[in-house]
Amino acid sequence: MNAETLHSLLEKHIPHIARSHQPQDLEQFGQDWTRFHEPNAAVVFFPNDAKEVQEIVKLANQSGAVIVPSGGRTGYSAGAVASMGEWVVSLVRLNDISRYNDIDQTVSVGAGVITEQLHNFAEEHNLFYPVDFASSGSSHIGGNIATNAGGIRVLRYGLTRDYVLGLTVVTGSGELLKLNNGLVKNASGLDFRHLMIGSEGILGIVVEAEIKLINQPPNQSVMLLALSSLEAVMAVFAQARAALTLSSFEFFSDRSLLKVMAHRGFDNPFEATHPFYVLMEFDEDEAGAMTVFEQGMEVAHVEDGIIAQSLDQSEQLWQYREGISESIAEYTPYKNDISVKISQVPAFMQQLEDILVAEYPDFETIWFGHIGDGNLHLNILKPVDMDTESFKKQCEQVNSHVYGLIQQFDGSISAEHGVGLIKKPFLTYSKSAEEIKLMADVKRVFDPNGVLNMGKVV
């Protein structure tokens, strides 16, 4: 459909819905944080409510268009990329926080509410929304739900799924579904709410969610430990889990630390550089923290450590972990977001390290992860003198080794970033042919004409 025909179609049927054809908007809203696909959106819509989203979806069905739902566009799997002339539907205007209920400790949020806004709202009401990650200042709740986002506190508090009590969704055929109505218990048949969570926008567009908030946790302490080896990471985790009430247990390498220091101008938190680091957040317990530190020192797993003495120092220590993705963005990283059972992490990490040494001898690798939930982030940095397409192809060739290992461990090729376009060719490493067929069948039920995010996931 050429630009003139598209303009006539939209003016005839939905002239009242805000939209843009400006090149800068098409580029901005036509991509996420991946940079392996050129954005090529036909139009960007900015609906004000669920009814307008329905109108757009119904017109897409009538005209044969494909829609890409757009939130904060902070994903790493090209799930929000419009590269084939799709219509982008930005949910940025659906940003109301409403219907707070202090008895139920629930709140209704539009899909365009930024994660950090919800954190702040909860805090203002002396409550807590625990789902948190480095992109909280720009990611949207709708996108978090679409990918079942996890983050740094999954170890203690779980995933986005655990806090969604109700959803309002526009399906691929334009129907408006209100799912679960905020109920804690509901055994009245299939719960389509959970089918929508993590579906990456291929079944429906989340327009509103009813979110459960929880009581604020006890005061937290933060400790950063410098470790001697890969083996030490899981040994220290076992000690910490036994001695402390952990909220987070984050791991990163010396290369990760150096990248953050260079990018943000930070000083080394220690006098020397060490091979690996873990950052822990836990209920205040000085004696327990010293036990972990001293036990680690006795067996040479821990080489140095810092316990934050103030809130400002806690936030500074967190920056060494949360600044990693930002610090490597300029290198066009190829990201592997993978997971195995927690008990398998030590063996998996060692075998993965052997693969990295063998298959990426000339590439710089940066890895970090949420060790406490079995989630590792492996980032391959593009050499300055290599073009993006060649780099992507070489990384995809190595994926057969990395994902082959994942398959051996019955793990997942995508722990929290989703499948999108990037991981779709490798889905068979985590899903059987029967599962993939059923996923496609389910998509046809909710989106019979293939209007939503067609070509993504399945």
C-alpha cells in the first residue's frame, strides 16, 4: 500500500486517531534496542484509549495491514521492530494510574505507564512493586507484561506474571477482553490472562492491567564482593542463601565492570581488578553478611568486599551492575539471554565459558546475570571494523553451539527478553515441534488474519 492510498484509507475510517508519518517518528517508534533490523514503519498511531486501539486493529483486519504494538521499546529481541511497512501502535498515551484500592492493595495502570512511575506510586502509598530492572526508567508496563519481565529481584519476588491480577486486551480480531477482573482466586475455566502474559503481542494488545502491590520489605543492605573464580560464584551464592534473606544476587565479570567504569567515569570500587563480582541485596543483617564474607575469604573464594554504609552508597554499588547494558550499547552487542535450572548453573557456566573461548577468540564477550534464578546474559561485542550484518551472521553460526548446550541442559534460549525476530530461528532448541505448532494454532484463534506482530515468535 503506497503512502497516498494509506492516507486516504486512514482519513476515511479513523481520521480522529492521532498518527504520524514523520521520518523521525517512524524510525524512533519502529525499533527497539536491537540494531540488526532497519526500521521501516508505514505509520505510527497514538491512540488515547482502548476503543481507538480496537478501531485500528479492525481496520488492519479489513485492509490486510500488520500491526506492531509499541511500548517503551527497551527489548533486545526485535519484538517491537517494524521493518516491513507495518503499522506501529504506540501505547504511550495510555499512561494513567487509577482505581487504587487500599484494601485489595491493587491499582489499575495503562499499558503506557513507565515502570518507575509504578514504583513511585507504590512508595507514595507505603507499598512496593518489586519488579525492577535497569530499564525501569523507560520501559512500559504493557511491554513488561508482553514479555513477562523479570529483573533483579526474581529470586525473592518472582516475575511480572505474579503481580497481574487483571488484564484488558484487544485481540488480533479487534475484540476487547477483560480478563480475571482483579480476582485473587478464580477457578472458572481457562485463564487467558496468563496466556497473554509473555505472548509478545502476537495474540493481543494489552491496554490496561490491574496490578497487585505488596507491603514494603524490611530495610535492605547491599554488599559487593570480588571473587577469585567462576567456581566461587555459586559457592558464595550457597553461603549467602543460607546466611541471609536475599532479595537479589547479581553476577558480572571484570570486563563488565571495566566497561561501566569507562562509560560512566566511575572509579574502581576496589584497589585491584578481580575476575568476577557478585552484588547482593538482602534484609539488613550485619552479622550474616560478615559470615558470608569471612567464610568466602577462608576458602579463597572472596578476595575483597564492600558493604554499603548509606543509601547513596547502595545506589552507587548498584550502578556497577545496572550500568552494564548501557555501557556496551555503542558496540552493537549480540545478546544471548539464557537460563537453566539453578542447580545446573555451575556446570553450565563452566561449559559455556569453554564455548566462548573456543568460538569467540577474536570477539570481546561480556557476561552477567541473575544467578539466583538461573538467568545469564551473554553479550558479544561487535568489532569496530566489522559490518553489522557480517557480525550478526557469525554470532548466529556460533548460536548452534551455545543453544546446543542450552538444549542439553533443558534450558531456555530466552529467559526474559522474549523471542521476537532475533530468537525465532532458534526456537526449536527450547520448544518441541508439537509445542511450536500449538503456539501457532493458538495465535490463529486470537488473531485469525495474522494482524498482530506477524513474523515474530512463531
